[in-house]
Amino acid sequence: MTDHGHDHDHDRTVKPMVDEITDFEVLEIALRELCIEKGIFTAEEHRRFTEFAEQIGPTPAAHLVAKAWLDPEFKKLALAEPMTASKEVGVDWMEPTGFGTPSDFTAFQILANTPTVHNVIVCALCSCYPRPILGNSPEWYRTPNYRRRLVRWPRQVLAEFGLYLPDEISVHVQDSNQKHRFMVMPLRPEGTQDWTEAQLVEIITRDCLIGVALPKAGVTTNVITDTRPAVHPGTAG
Amino acid sequence: MSAAGDPGATEHVDIDALKQIVHRDQTWPRMAAKYGVENPVPPWKTSLDGLCDALDQASCDANVPNFKERRDEEDALSATLYSGLPYPENQLVSLAHSLVARGIIDEAELKRRLASIRERLEA
């Protein structure tokens, strides 16, 4: 039997929620129901893809890099056979969803940074991204602003994320496509010599794996960037 | 009503049902601030991701946009007609626009469905 004479505040025990049905929530349901009724896909297919979208994130990729930092043999494997190395962190690129391969996942490569080369990934055409191992792409990765400008002015765009690279480090921009996905393996930062895999994973953020940030002891969050609207070349003054 | 093929062509299709949604502006940043919710994205986002993946998988059907067409149209519409919407609202409304402009979903049918779903959710 619960005694309500205790002193905790019930208003603070439940997280607030939006107590209003929004048009966008209704629209998402409407599109889904109509597509299912028209036979474009089944409710079961939608459920499985949604579960896939729910469970993916950058954790497997962070573990892969941490393992490579700790074990030179695993690093060799990761660079030579990235699909095999991915399996060791729980990602099967040939069956990423566990229920058949979505059309856009076929080849995967890991780009290792060196003291003189920094890698960064983009999809200039649309927003191809190594989703099975890195989760859903951040909003800015999808914007024409990032996609168009990174290819032309990589240092300027990286500086917008707070990453200033000296001239002696060359920047390699790797363009992804529907058949070929990439992720970056950054260099292990100083001050992490005795760290465990779990500690290292904390600082290998999504941004480091895209290449717009470098891992640093004590930094465990991604950069927050304002999404800039792209200026259409045809309308630019 | 069909505007498949050219991502820019879909912009010229007028869809009243979507205009009304944009006008009412129940976007997540506003809703989250109003109710003190901290989630960065709305609760329907992963279902939308599932919807897009399921569509991409099914795109061999006539006029259903494939992955690239869907994203091109989303980019074109998000930069023009729906530039006032944040992400992922612009992704959702652009997708709805593409499906109506391509004739996959009829606008009158969409309006009826929006009304019946709202009635169901508010029952």
C-alpha cells in the first residue's frame, strides 16, 4: 500500500509530453496508411524499417574505432576487410536490417586519418550515409549547403564546425554514393594512453566518424551547428 | 496531376491541404517549447524514416519516386515552397507533396484521411 504522506513531488516524476495532436503527426499516419492500402508496401515492412531506424546509432562505429586503437591487428582487419570488422561490433552490412538488404547498402570502406591526411565524408548527390554502423545522418549532413560547399571549400566548412586544420594536413573529401559508404577512423588523441575501450568510445562521437571533428579527451558531445539554407546557384546575387 | 521526372516541376503543383498544415504551424520546436518537452525531434520521426525506407524499397512501382528522386524533390521543395518549415517537418511535407504531385495519392483522398485520422486520435 502506498503512503501518500511522503514528500516527493508528483509533478516532477513524469516527463512532460506534448498534449496536443499535431497536423504533422496526422499527416505521417495518413501517408503511411494510404501507401499501405495502395499496396506500395505492407504494414509489416513499415514496422520492420521503423524498428531498424529506432535501433541504429553511432555506437558500433565508435566501438570499431576504439578496438582498432587498442589492437593493431584489428586495425589492419578494419582497413582491409571493413565488412568483417563491422561484424565484430554487431553490424552485418549484407543484412543490416536483419530482414533483407535495403537497396542502398552494398559496399563499405573505412578511411584512416594519418598525421598528414584528414578524411571527411559527404554525399554530394543526396544524403547517402553509413546508417547501419553510424545511425541516421544529422540534419546538416542532408543539407545542400554542406553537400555542395564541402567539396569546394572543405577547410572553410570544417572551420564552421570549429575544426581548424593546419596547412600541412591535407583534407580528403570522400563522396559517398548509393552503393558505396564510408566512415572515418580518426587518430587516437593524446591523453588517452591508459584508457579502456569503454572510455575511448565516449569520445569517439558521430562528428569524429564523419570527419567534422577530432576526438579529444573530455569531449563527448557533437558540435551543434545552425543549419544554413542553401543559396540556389541560379538565384544567387 | 503528375509531375514526375523533374524535381523542380513538383513545386508548381498547388496542394491546399498541405498549405493549411504549414499555415497552422504546429512544428516540433513550437510544440516542444509550449509543453516543456526536451526531445530534439518529434515522436513521428522514426516512423517517417521507416516510411521513406519502405518507399525506397518499393520504388519499382510506376511513379513511386526512387531514393534519389525522393531526395531531389525533398531538397527542391524544402528550399522553396516549404522553406519556412524546420526539419523533419519539411521532409514530411515534401514527401506528401511529391506523392500528391505524382498522382500516387489524390489530394481529396488525403484531405478525407487527415480528417478521419484526427477524429480517431481525438476520440
